[in-house]
Amino acid sequence: MEQLAEHPLLQNVPRERVLCFTGHRPEKLPTGKTLQILTETLHYYINIAVTQGYTHFLTGLADGVDYLAAEYLFTLRQRYPIIQVIGVQPCEDYKEFFCTHGYSLPRLEYMLSNVNGLVILPGSYRSYGAFKARNCYMVDRSAAIIAVCSEGRSGSMQTFSYAVRQGLAHCRICLDNVSGYHPYLSPQEWEVQRSGF
């Protein structure tokens, strides 16, 4: 895969066809049945995005929400070959970051081996702002964002807020009141914050 700051797969694609993801890593996600319903909810909104004409999807390649979204898009791509999944790696030593922080390296390898294209941003994960630069890169090339996060201080919420300020269509699948959810909640009943999506 080419290691370019501007991937060829994005060069001739209208921004209106590009959507990016942001969301929490596994330690901030619910577990068990609630995680299953959350995943179904994410799939539900990805399906809406595809029906609205989004064809190119940017993933930050993190464990957690990025993985859940990418895994579903890889499956969906078998039915809709127009779907293109582009990984945006925040640094050159990203595998080291996964290993030293206890994330699933097999999940990263799975994403890397299945994306249609890969952008590798220069530098190290130890550099200040590497992950923020990755997030801004994705937002600045997208017309919409799907976020899975709670209110409060987090990289995901910062990315979502930046996207809203930039005028992106958005859908935030809220994790603020997860503990109070009924175990048989449908995706349509999950609390979301949406605009233009």
C-alpha cells in the first residue's frame, strides 16, 4: 500500500461521498448484550450512510469502535463493491503503540489487510498531537461523521466537536446513559444526536 498523506483513492472523489468514524476504545465501551446492541446500532447508521450515497469511509484503525465499523464495512463491501475503506494510521510506529498499550494486534492486522487504501501519517505515537492530527486529517476530508462516544473529555468527543464546528453532517451514538438501557433495546431506540444525517 502506498504511504501518502493524500491517498489516490480520495483524489477524484467528491467530499460529499466521504464519511469518517470516531469512537471510544474497548475499555470505554459497554460489554455483553449492551455491546451487541451498540454494535447493531452502529451497523444501522452505517447502512443509512450507504443509502445516502456515502461510498468512501475513513477509519482511524483504533481498537474498539473503529474496528467494529471496519469489520462491518468489509462485510458490506462484498454486496456493494463501490464501498472503499481507507485506513488513516496516525504514526509510523502504530503497531508498537498497539502492543505497548494492550490493544488487539490481530484486530489491527485484520484492518490493515482488508482496507482498500492506507494513509500513514509521519512521526511517532510518542509525539504530542499525533492522534489529534490523524483525527483532523479524517474530518477535513469528510462530509459526515459517525461517532460513538459519551460527553466529556476524550479524543473521540474532541473529534466529534471539531466535525460539528466544521459543518459536517453528523450522528453521535451516545454512551452517556448506557447503564439505564433495557437489554432488548432496538437500534432505533438508542439515544443519538443527529444533524444532516
